[in-house]
Amino acid sequence: MTEHARAEEHGTLAELLLERPPMARELPGFATDRLPANPAELFGEWLTGAFHAGVLDPQVVTLSTVDTDGCPDARVLVLRGLDVPGAGWVFAADADSAKGRQLAARPGAAISVYWPLLGQQVRVRGVVEAASAEDSAVDFLDRSPWSRAASLVGHQSEPLSSLDAYDSAAREARQRLEADPKLVAPGHTVYTLRAREVEFWQGDASRRHVRVHYTRNEVGAAPSAWSRTLLWP
Ligand SMILES: Cc1cc2nc3c(=O)[nH]c(=O)nc-3n(C[C@H](O)[C@H](O)[C@H](O)COP(=O)(O)O)c2cc1C
């Protein structure tokens, strides 16, 4: 279909942006009178709700980091777990990737996610901790053979000469794994973003968006560790 024919049938981009405002549908309410003391508990409730509501891949979140020049960077990745008492958002990555190097130099980071079906956004800011090599190895060995082979290929975000070059490196990685099933990709690392602040944002078609912001007061899992407030939308 030509660009002109597509525009005739579906509208131009300018028309689409104008005619299809986001969140123009019925969205869930946000009962702010009975919120958990710990924001990770509320995130777990929202994420479970997103799965049950049929949100596609709700565990895919955006991780934002900062490079040594202070320039922000962001990419999506899969959330591997949630440490509720420690308010930790857990993910895995290669320590030798751009994000791994950025985190080693500047561990301050943010995770954000938006679930369009529910009009819900969550923003988390804090400091990232790397797990020990032993714990990271356990996570690696728990993965599917395809995932392990992909990690073993390495060179993430480096220029690739051709897709054939990737296929041959992936083949070699699978052979190495077959020969040694306990092999662990050297840079594979489990990271935990320890939240210092978390914001929950519930969108509303009439723009009466509801925002709740949690701030950490003290280390630990006591209810007093967090305070929360509503924010103007
Ligand atoms: C749906 C989806 C899931 C992804 N999951 C991960 C992941 O769990 N870990 C990861 O390192 N990269 C993941 N990626 C790839 C990252 O977005 C990114 O391209 C890669 O990690 C390189 O980023 P960097 O150069 O900033 O380090 C995923 C990408 C998509 C689209």
C-alpha cells in the first residue's frame, strides 16, 4: 500500500495524533484511602492486575541510566522480580553492556512503565546494586537454553558486520553450552534498583489523573520507612 493510499484509508499522522487522544476510554479508579505502606507492595498489586487485565508484557519496563558525561540513556528490559520488603525492582543485564558500564560508574537509575490498557504509569527512582557473581550465576542457569546462548554471544550494542555473523556466533554459543551445561556468561549480572521514591499515576479520560508519590524516610521495611502524598496532576 502506498503512503497516499494508507493516508486515505487510515488518516495522516497529523490526523491520527489529533483524533486519537490517549486514555479516551473507561479506566480503573485508584482508591487512595487504603494504600499499602510499602510502594513495592502496591507495584506488585498493579503488575498482577495488569497481567490479569490482559496487558501485553506488563513486566517490560524502561530502565533509565546516566552516562559519565551526564547524558541520560534508556532502554526497555524485562523485570525479573520484586523484592517487596527491600523495595527492590530486579532485572538482569550484561555488566559489559552500555547500561552495565553506566551503572558501574553511576548507580543512580530509574525504572518507568506505562500500561496503556489501564492508563497506569509507575516511576521508580533509586540506586542500583549488583548481585554477587554466585547469585547472578544461579539466575543465568535458570534461563532457557536460547536465552543462555544469546547472553553467551556477548558484544551487546557493538556494531555487527552481518546477521550471518550473529548466527554463526549463536551456533558456537549453543555448542559451548551443550559441551558444558554449567557454563555462565561472564558478564551476566542480576541488578536491583532500590527505590528511594516511587510514583503511581492513574490516568483518567476527563484528565482527573490521580498521582500518589512515596518517599523513603529511613532504611528498613517498617511501615514508617515510607511516607506518601498525593500530587497535583
Ligand atoms: C521486550 C524487550 C525485552 C528486553 N529485555 C532485556 C533484558 O531483560 N535485559 C537486557 O539487557 N536487555 C533487554 N532488552 C534489550 C534492551 O532494550 C537493549 O537493546 C539492550 O539491553 C542494549 O542496551 P544498552 O546498549 O543500553 O546496554 C530487551 C528489549 C526488548 C524490546
